[in-house]
Amino acid sequence: MANVTELFGSLVFDDKKMQERLPRITYKSLKKTVKNGEPLDISVANAVANAMKDWAVEMGCTHYTHWFQPMTGVTAEKHDSFIFPTEGGGIIMEFSGKELIKGEPDASSFPSGGIRATFEARGYTTWDPTSPAFIRDKTLYIPTAFCSYTGEVLDKKTPLLRSMERLSSVAVQMLHLLGKEDVTRVTTTVGPEQEYFLIDKTMYDKRPDLIYTGRTLFGAPAPKGQELEDHYFGSIKTRVSAFMNELDEELWKLGVFAKTKHNEVAPSQHELAPIFETSNIATDHNELTMEVMKKVAERHGLVCLLHEKPFAGVNGSGKHNNWSISTNTGENLLDPGKEPQNNLQFQIFLAAVVKAVHEYQDLLRLTVASAGNDHRLGANEAPPAIISMYLGDDLGALVDSIVNGTEYNGKDKSEMETKVNVLPDFQKDSSDRNRTSPFAFTGNKFEFRALGSSLNIACPNYMLNTMVAQELSEFYEELRNKSDLVQAAKALIKKTLTEHKNIIFNGDNYSDEWVAEAEKRGLCNYRSLPEAMPHYVDRKNIDLFEKNGILNEAEIRARYEIELEHYTKQIRIEALTMVDMAEKNITPAVISFVNELTDAALAKKTLSSSVSVYVETSLVEELSEKLEAFVKKTKELKDAVSGLASVEGALEKASYCREKIFALMGELRELGDAMEQKTSAKEWPYPSYGELLFGV
Ligand code: ADP
Ligand code: MG
């Protein structure tokens, strides 16, 4: 491996390269745009475009692409070459500021939730100068936002950028009120921990369910699962290690701070954690990370599965969204400091987050809802579908003391004695971890743990930023004209925490008692996407986005439709894949095994009438009975899928999928898996769970 410091960012048009290649004036005004959010001038864009192109061509690029994040859930790109015809019939390599700033992909083939009719197909991509351009496969990738001709937002990046601006402006206002005049900008930071599975490519290729849906739709449990707990943090296998090393290298070249890698709980499951960055870049980098993971896996004869629940019975994959807010003066606003009881500023921001999570728990829930993640939330492996907050002992005690008006006895950060002379003692963190909480305070940040592994993190983050911005702006209005600011702030914090402490829960989120307790507290418990999603368009939520200038009502309604439609399509594809596997492979395999057994029994009998055919006969009987039920259930599922066409309305369709189709899929699977356990492995058409999970 080349020197990592040289390797890092070598494929990124980063700050260093801009400084080297741009005229000083251009560089400075670009920096102002990136750092302070100031508008960008076309002359600057021209100079940047030219420098970018020169660098890209030197690096062997022939094309550029506006890279964007439409509502499909994956990124999109259309490649244009730099070539420009000259008079003599030759070409030059050209790239103008106009081309850098604006692209025009046809918007009609991207989901718009009915916002746009096909005849007004125009869509624009707009350069996002806050996220650096990079090179992949001889193409210059330019991160962009995506909107329609009439200005409606059609992507995930735009609301995220808007929410960051909005949170910055209200937080700065608040900080100025509190006397921090030197702060001019506040940014949100995110570190997403990414889980994934790696399986052997030859096995994968034999499973249509994995190919079409990313998860196994049939599959009896392997004799061994995750019960020995020997995989988590276990030593990494050679083949996986080779994959991980190449992945790190590729990501480092792209400027992604890949930091930590380890084996996860389930067999063949792993995790990668990067060092945090501003939300926008963290989002782009997480999308890139997922794409690069898939590509690198292929080079190692592996497939990287990012589905939330590829295998029944073993843990699925999620993503932890570590989130914080910091100032341009270098202060983390969620750091309680040594004396949180005297840190009014911290208490205000804490109270804003507590109130936000309580009032908009439905938004946090629905932003992580997906067909895949529905398998995890509430299944005692991921946080439950009930959103609550964990503050830990210290902050929990602080909140109690504020609410009850009692003395706060914060624990000192105590030294941990290892009681072994050669081992150094170290300082303990002030709070232990509660792995079951969906939204946990972890020292100087909040960790939103309910995300599914494949989710684009822009969505949870724009929701989080917007709801906290809303609370801060309300706090500001309340405090701005008060003569005794300190007294007023203390009263406001006390009132807020008293009214919203119901969202705080430090116990075991997996317990049945919590479900009952949460219900008493009036917290939401939406078990699936069709239950959660309707709250997207609740008046209070539409108001939230409109008031803060993030999305308008039409855009929210469009997103709501898109999410429901996407869900319906996914369940439909899964059901059709199951039917296909059942009819074309599983049923014939069982028939042929039954025939084999019958032939064997008959042959035995011709040899001698007294020979026992008990084993063959009982297996034939058992399998024939199961197969009959299986074939009938397949037909039922097929009919249910046909029935979808006559259901009207996006929500009704999604609910029908959940209640009818998804339920039948579970029943069909149970029958299929029972037959797998009784059928000869030679006849069974698909690699088993054992081969898939332990095959690398
Ligand atoms: P764990 O697995 O114990 O939760 P990791 O170290 O794997 O912890 O991940 C913690 C993540 O939190 C990392 O991505 C880290 O960069 C991120 N993080 C740390 N500080 C901040 C912060 N101020 N803002 C956002 N993310 C942060
Ligand atoms: Mg974590």
C-alpha cells in the first residue's frame, strides 16, 4: 500500500488542490460560499470548472457527471464527456462554469410523487460547492442537488442543505442572545456507523431472492447461528480482511475517513465506522461508502448485502447516526462540559433536543421506516419502533434535579483502576451505554440508532435538524426580550424538561413492560411503514417543514406518496419472487425427491416383500402433505398479488401489502422451510443458510 497520507484524498478535488490551482481571489470567494453559505458568482464557477477539468484530465478522466440523490433511494449519474468540437474537425477538452453549475437530466423518469406530469420532463441538477468533487472510473463526479423546472425539490440533498442553514441561523441567534457574539455559523456533524453482510458470490448467484430483493425469502435455519457470540469482534478472516483493506484504501482515496472496522453480531456481518464530518459531506460519503463496498466486494468474489434483514433468525443490519452541533469557533454545543448544572447554554440545547424528539417522535419513526427495516424495529435486535431517549445517569440526574428543583450531585469522572500494574488506569466515560435505546446521548452527541443499513442518511438528518431548529426558534422568541435572561432561561428549561421528560427512558427498551409503560406515557408505537407513514402529512409536521422553509406541502405530500409506492413495489417484487421460486424450483424439487423415495420403496418391495419401507413411506407421506399445503398457499399468494390491482390509493395499497401479502409470504415461507429440512440437500435448489452464512 502506498503511504496513507499521500493516498488520502488523492481522487478528490479538495481544499489543497483548489488552493494550488485556483487564482487567490477565486479560491477566497469559493471558500466564502462553502464556509459561510454566501452566494456563488458565475465568474468563480468558470474558474473552478476549468481548474477542476484540468486536474481531472491530468488524472485520466474523459467524462464528468452530476451526481445526485433522487427519491429512488440510490444515487443517480449521467455521464457527459469533456470533448468540444473545434473548427478543423478536431476536439478540445472543455468544461464551463455553466456546465458545472447546471445539468439537465430528464426528470420524468425519477419519482416525483405526482408533482410533475411526464410532459414537463425538465429537471435540473445544481452544483453543491460544499461537497468536494471526486474521481471514479475515469469520471469527474460533481455532487449536485436536483429539482424540477418549476423549482420543486426532487431529491434528498436539498432539504438537508436547507435544514443545515436553518439550524445554523437559529442557533447563531440563540448564541448571540447568550452573549456568544463571535459565533457566525453553526454546523451539524454526523458519523454514520455502517453495518453490512458479505457472502460468497457463487452462492449469491444461485439465489433469485437475493438477486431481486436483497434478502432471503426462503431458508431454514442453519444448525449454528449467532448464539455462541463468537463472531462479534472476532478475528477477521483472510478473505474478509483483504476486502476490508482494499475498501479502506478506496475510501481513503475518495477522502472518506474510514476509521474502524470489525465483525458484527451475526455470522458474516461486519461494520465500518468513519470519523464524523458535516452532515452534508457525511451523507455523500456514506452513499459513496455503500457503493464502493459493493464494487470492492465483487473484486473479491463476494457480494456485499446492505439489506436490513438478509437472513431470518439472525441479526439484521442497521446504521447508527451519531449527530452533534458545533460552532465555527470550535465548540461542540452538545458537550455538557465539567459542570453541566451551571452550563445554561448546554441545557438550552439539550432541552431543545428533548422537546424536538418528544414532539416529532412520529417523524423520527417514519424516516427510518422501510420494507426492510420493518423486520428489525421491534424484533429485539434493533431499537424498538417506540422512539424514546436515553440520557445516561449523569444527564438523567441533571434533568431530575432541574425538574424537581433539587441539588445535582454529578458524579466525578472517576478513574478506572485496572488493578494490574502494567496496565495503565484510564478515565471512565460519564455514562455507560444503553444499546437498546433508539436515541441515546453518548458523551457529546446523540446517537440515533433506528436507521436501516441501506437508508440514505439525508432524511433522518434533515428531520432532526429541522425539528431542533423549530424548538430553538421558539425558545428564542420566548427569551429575546426578557430583562433577566438567566432567570427566564432557567424557567424555560425547567418548564420544557418537565413537559417533555416522558420521552426519556433509561431502562431496557426490549422489555414488554416498556411497551406498556410507553403506551401509558402516550408515546407512539408504529410497527410498520404503512402505520407510520400517514403521519408525514399530519398538519403539525407539514407546518414544521413549511415554517422552517425546508419543504412545502406539495413536496411533502409527494414524498409521502413516493415512500408508500416504493414500499408497495418492494413487497410486490418479494411476493412475485417467492411465487417464482416456489413454482419453478421448490415444488419440482420436492416432487422429484418424493418420486425418488417412492421408486426406492417400490424397488425394495420387488426385492423382498418383507423389507421395511417405513422411512421412505413416512417421508413421502409427510412431504406430500406439506407440498399440498405449499402449493395451495402459493396460489393464495399469487391471487393476493393480483388483488393488489383493484385496491385504490397509495396508503390502502401499502396497507394491503402489509396485512395481506406480507402475512401470506410468512406462511408460505414457513411451509417451504419445513420442506427444506426434510428434503435431500442434493435435490434442494438453493444454497442453505449454513452455506450462505459460513461460506466465506
Ligand atoms: P460505537 O460503535 O461505540 O457507537 P464508534 O467509535 O464505532 O462507537 O462510532 C462513533 C461514531 O461517532 C464515529 O463515527 C465518530 O466519528 C462519531 N462521532 C464522534 N463525535 C462526533 C460528533 N461530535 N458529531 C458527530 N459524530 C461524532
Ligand atoms: Mg454506535
